[in-house]
Amino acid sequence: MANGYPRGPGFRISDFESNRIIAQLQVDGARSLMNGELPLVTGAVRSAHAYLNMYVNYYRPPTYRSSYVSKFTASIGH
């Protein structure tokens, strides 16, 4: 996070480039999993679930004197 503001991996070019890089990494990861040999699942399978409000994340940027702002960290992809 530079200057207190979240940025994606392609921020020097554009927001679109950040989205493209993140999407390509996700596709490449999924493709490598699906093209490989997947192990059989044996034994008990557990799951866990939790609701998480990722929007409410407040911080004070260095350029603000007294105000807090919110950010959506998940939207920057890292």
C-alpha cells in the first residue's frame, strides 16, 4: 500500500491492467490444478464457514488530519 492507498499489481499502467493481471493469475492457477492429476479424497471431509464483512475496514490516510475512510481490501487482489 503506497501512500496509505491500496493499489493493484498493475497500478502504474491502469486499474484495468491490475484486474487483468489478477484474473490471469487465477486462471493459470485453476488451469494447473485441473490439468494435473488430482488425488482421491478419502476419509472424513470437514468444512468451515464464516461470514466476514470485508467492507468495513477503516483507516486514516496520511493526507487526512482527522477523518477515517473505508477501503475494500479484497478488491485489490492481494
